[in-house]
Amino acid sequence: MLIRDETAGDIPAIGRLVTEALRMLPQSTGTEAGIVEKLRADGALALSLVAEDEGEDEGEVIGYLAASAARIGTQDGWGLIGPLVVLPARHRQGIGTALMAEALRRLRATSRGAALVGDPAYYGRFGFRAFPGLGVAGCPPEVVQALPFDGTEPRGELIHHPAFGLAQPE
């Protein structure tokens, strides 16, 4: 498996993968690929990583991770991870872990921390956790998580790019 930056040729495969992988989740709206497209169109993708198969399906995009700039309260400089998706037939093969490890390595060089909205049981293994006072309107507090790189406890609302379609302060 190769983890690399997306290329223009990957864009259709990324859209299909995001839609297929997230369709399995009860909270899926079917619009997640559109979020990635809007982030890309606005130049807001801080990271757009693909996992490429180097085995019998060499060149196939089997995983994807996006990261965009975010703010927590008044603190700029956070990297928001999402979506992170893996081809359903390739779950439990370390693809998501490899994408996350590369994203965190890169974000450590440019960001004060990483944040996301997701399953605590999955993201906890990377050091993400909920913090008192960290939240996103309408989301259960336990799924709003952060991994501060400098030890600073994040407090306030996690402010996403408008592509995510959430009503939140500017």
C-alpha cells in the first residue's frame, strides 16, 4: 500500500469511495463526497491523501483522508480530519491506520492539533479524546474529539469549513 497526495486522476475514484464507504453509516446523508468536492473547489484541503493498492489491484484507490483548517473557539491552527474512509472490502487491513498516521505526521508540522467528529472507540487509539467544553452544536459531546500537539486543552466550538453545511459562528 502506498499513501500519497491525491492527483487529478484520483478525484472520480475518491468521490465513489467516499460515497460507498459512508453509505454503511446510519448518520450518512449521501452528501459526503460533495463536502470533499466543495473543500477542494475552495482550496480548503490542507491534506487530501489516498491509499493506493500496490497488490493485485495496483493503482486502485482503497482509502482516503481529507483534512481542512479549523478553529476551536478563538484558537486558529487546528486541522480537522474528515472524512477518513476505506473501501468496505478492505476494512481491518490497517489502511485507515496508515492514512491517519501519515496525516498526523504532516499536521504536527503545521498545526496546533487535530480534531474530528467520530467514533471514540476507533479514534481513541490515535490519542483523540473528548474534552470538557469542546463541542459542535447538535453532536453528542463524546464524538467531538481533539488531539492537541502542544498539550493545550481545546475549549469552545469546533468551527468547520462552510462546506460541511453546519450552522455555526463565523
